[in-house]
Amino acid sequence: MSSTTPAWIERAQRPVPAGAPEPLPEPARDALRLEVVMGALSDPLRMHIVRTLLLESEEFDHTCGWFGLDRPKSSLTHHFRTLREAGLIRQRQYGLERRSHVRVDDLQARFPGLLALVADWRQ
């Protein structure tokens, strides 16, 4: 990484750990559509999830519980699925839990600057 690369990008680009499950179905990089990505980010909770993953990530990926969101499980499932189906996050199934991380490389390649705007967003 260059010295101008923000620290949050470096943290969010951790390598896939050995033995990690395959990702759940998601759109390919070339199939990512700006209007779908922006639609997913139009919800403040989903914007918060992506921003938190970018700026506060402690591991390769995180469970829904890591975020400390006081929402019903069905609501969180909907929001995380929307983010995955839009192509913003990648999810893997570890037993009974799903863990998520931002698709930094794909989003940077397809929509340069978008993640910087998300990182700078203030609710």
C-alpha cells in the first residue's frame, strides 16, 4: 500500500483466513450497479453497518452481534442480505452465524471514491 492509502482501507483488506468458508452468493464485480449500491446505502442503518466495518473492523469479518445493534434478528437479516445482494459486503456462513466484511477491492475498482464518502459520512 502507498503512504497515501487511508488506514481504514488497509484494515478492511485483510487476507482471507485459511479454512474460511466460501462466500454466500453475491453479484460479480462487473455486475455491481451504482443505483443498487446507492439504494442499499440510502438506509442509515445499512450505511452505519458499512461504515463501521470500514472504520472499526477488528478481524477479517464480523458477526451481526459485533455491531451491538438493538434490532430484531429478522430486521438485521434483511439489512445484511440487502447489503450482500447489492455487492457492498461479502458474507460467509460459519456454522449457525454469518460473518461480513466490505468488498473493498471490488467497490474501489467499480466505483472509485465511494467508500471514502461512506467513511466520511456523519449521521
